[in-house]
Amino acid sequence: MFFTLVNHLTSDTLASLMGFGAELVLCATIVVILLARMFRFSEKIDSVYFALVGTILAIAVLSPLAPWDVSQSPARMVPIGALPRIELFTGMLVNDGFAVVTKTLMLVFLLLFFILIKLTRAHRKEDNTDFISLILGSALGMFLMVSANHMLVVFLAIEMASVPSYALAAMRRRDPRGSEAALKYAVYGAGTAGVMLYGISLLCGMLNSAHLPTMAVRLSEMAEAGLSPAQNVMLVMAALMILAGLAFKLSAVPFHQWCPDVFEGATAEVGAFLSVASKAAALALLLRVALGLGAIESAPQPLIAISDTSLSVADIDNAANLNPEEPTPGDAMQPIRSFIALLIAVVAAVTCTFGNLAAFAQTNIKRLLAYSTIAHAGYMMMAVPPILTLAPSNPEAAGACAGYLTLYVAVYLLMNLGAFAVAAIVRDVTGSEQISDYAGMIQRNLPIAVCFTILLVSLVGLPPLAGFIGKFAVFAGLARGYLLTGETYLVGLLVVGCLNTVISLFYYLRVVKIMTIDPIDPDAAPMQESPGVLQVGYLWAITAPVLVLIIAWDFLNVWIQAAVRGLVI
């Protein structure tokens, strides 16, 4: 029996490695970069080039259009829509279309991000090895967040993503604001990590498992038998504590305090990384945990299947004799699922409103973008409640809503990266990050003013720009959820989202007004040099998809919808 177990573990690990290829490539890239520094190759070849090659290889290994199906022997490539949900490493991780799409978007972001690093002057060349290694290490943790299927992996992945981020915030060694930002980030991170770990221990101890599908089944059995008042209190406490850890990564209210200070103290490039990659991974993890605990498709298979799992004639007869009117485990989960959805909805509404209102008083462009990031985290969280509400009764509609959220993330990637790229380039040529120093930008540098205007208007969500597609998709998901379930709080969430869109119009357009209408301020920081051709070209390359995606978004939407279909169904 022992040797049989070892053989199954070995075969499962070897099979899982093919579904873990992108992460292995990132690990290898980190090793190569560190070895290059050890043998002084980094003095001749910039570490950015190693990172670019590693990112491209990771995309190729991930194969976004036809990923590897490792559940078959031998493994073969299948269309993204046909990729089944596959548990890796005895259930610790999961690989499915949603994971492939999210990782692909993050790798595309990393590719564009490393190009930005090469074009700006935020860090000295000798610091690039440390900087890029930290970025890749944090990205590796974010990849694990996307694929987490076990509560231990959930906690470890969040810490793997967070710890390098603390060091990234302090990379501006000569600026005390960087050290202050890193200290605040680390203190808040340590506090929320402890709270989350306690919540995980409560939940896992209560359910006697840390494997998400197994936890869901046991939770449904307990709910069907009837939860005692003490168990209800423990579940509520565990849910709040786990949400605290996820809210920290999303910079959701009330765990947002670190975000403005860290974004102001760190470089604009680090702000771009934290605002895009971290948000994408945290949203994916939030969806994994919420769906994993709130929706049940079937009882999970044993982590190592030794016996034959085929149905016998007696099994079929027993299934045919089931009374369809008897409550199913999913029915017993309705109160728990509703509580999770309502809790996320409240946090989303408060986060969105606070982020938009707080942005009005900002004078630093990075702080304004930080509060914009908080507001957009609220918008994206609004897509989760309809998914949870629709999952048991209409999984196809729930899958479509998950696709809407992923589409928003794809659009947000371009908009926010472009906005922070403008902040970085303007900092390089003026030495300032104050909004007042953008006065008369349309006269001082027309391409930057035009690109930034397009990106800011897109962040509002106005047509015909790409931001309208993402925000409309999330709002459409809320409306669809209300029409199919009748949950009135979804309408309230939709109204809050629309009102906040109107509110955000004013502070985004204030920056546009300063750039296009206000005269050049004699006291403003002068442009010591003009942005380079490559820098301007990079901005146009980021801005162009924001302009044309409104008429060419069908391919992206079809790919995303096909990929995320298996997340709920």
C-alpha cells in the first residue's frame, strides 16, 4: 500500500508539472537573473532582457489558445473552451480556463511592464537585478493565488506575493518616503496576514479540512443538519477574517490605508505593478474562495484515486429513485452563499464610493491614481455577488458574469498601466509628480496630453473608449443577476456603481482641464528634456487598444467567455 501511494504521488506530481509550466519558467528566469549577477553577466546584459525572454517563454508554455490538458495520458493540447478543471499536486492547485486567461493577462502586463522599466529611469542599472527578481517573485505568488485550491496555498500565495512587494516599495533608497511607505505596507500586511490566518484556522478546524471542494461539501452537510448559534458565530468570524486578508490585497475599504501612502512613496512603476497585477490575482482568489465555499457541483474525488470510480448499475438505480423534491446540499448552502455575496457587495459599494470621494482632494498624481485604484477595486468586486447568486440556479449566466469581470480586468490592465506610464515619463522629464505641474501640458507636449486624456476618460468609463466596455459589462452582469434571481441588493449595487461613475467624472476631468485649458504655470516644474521617441511610442502603443477595442473586442470577449465557462459549470 505504501509503495502504491508513493507511485501515485510520483505520477501525479509529474503530470502536474505540465500544468505548472508558466510558474516553472518564472522560477527559472529568477535563477538565471541571479546567476547572471553572480558571474557579472548583468554588467553586459541588462536583467530586463532576461525578464522579457522569460515572460515570452512563459506565455508560450502557458499556450493561452490551446493549453495542455494534463488529465489525459499522454497530455495533449485542447481548445481553451474544452479544458476541464484539473487538480494539480494532489488538490493543492487547480488548472482551468479561468486560471489560464488570468495568468495570460498577467504575463502580458509583465511584458509591457518590463518594457516600461527599460524606457524610464526610476532605478539605477545596478539595482535592476534586485528589482526584477522581486517583481518576478511577487508575480509567482500571484500565479499561485490564481490557482489556489487549498487554504494553506491561499495563505502562502498571498504572503509570496506580498513580501517582495514590501521591498519594492522601498526601492527609492534616497527618498525617506519610500522607507516610510514600505514600513506602513509591511505593518498593515503583517496585521492582516495574522487576522486571515486565524480565520483560516477557525474555518479549517471547524470543517476538518483545508481542501476547498471538501470544505464546501462538509459545510453543506453541516448547514443541512442545522448550524448551532456557536457555529454560526464562528462562520461569520472566519468569513470576516478571511475577507480582511483578501481586502488588503485589493486595497478595499477599510483595509485600504496603506495604498495611497505606498503609491506616493514608491515609484510610479511599482504603483503600476501593485495596482494591476496584485488586483487581478486578488480578484481571482476572491472568486475562487467565494465559489469554492458557496457553490457545490459534486462531492470531491479523493486526492489520490486508487479505486475504480465508474458507476455501477446499483448506483444508477439509486440515482433514479431519488426524490427530486428532497433538499439538495446546494439548497442548504443558500443562506451561507447569500451572506458571502451580501458581504462582498457592501464592501464593494463602500470601497467604490470612498475611493472616488477621496480622490477629489489629491494634488499628487500618484495619490490620485491610488484612490482611483481603490475605486476600481470596488467596481470589480461588484461583479462577484451576481456570480455567487446565479451559480446554483443558472451556472451559464454565472459563467458569463465571470467573463464580464475578466474582461474588465483586461481593459483595466491597459488603462492603469498607461496612466502610471504617463506619470513615470513626466516625472523623468520634469522631476515632479504634482498635478499642478501638468498645467498647459497640451502646449508643452501634445502626445503626452492626448494619451493621458484618452486614458483618463477611459478610466471614467465613457464611450467610445475601452473603459466603457469593461464597466458596462460589470453593470450588465448586475442587471442580469437581478432579472434572473430577483435579488434587490443587486439593483442597489448597480445604482451605486452608476452614481460613482458620475462622481469620478469630475476628478478625472479636473486633470484633463489642467492639461488642456489651464495656462502654463510659470512656477511649474519645467520640462528639462523632451520625452524620447520610444517613450512616446510606448504610450501610443498602450493607448491605441483603448481607442480601438470598442470596435474590435469580440475576439477578446469570445476567448474569455470560452475560457471561464468551466469556472462555474
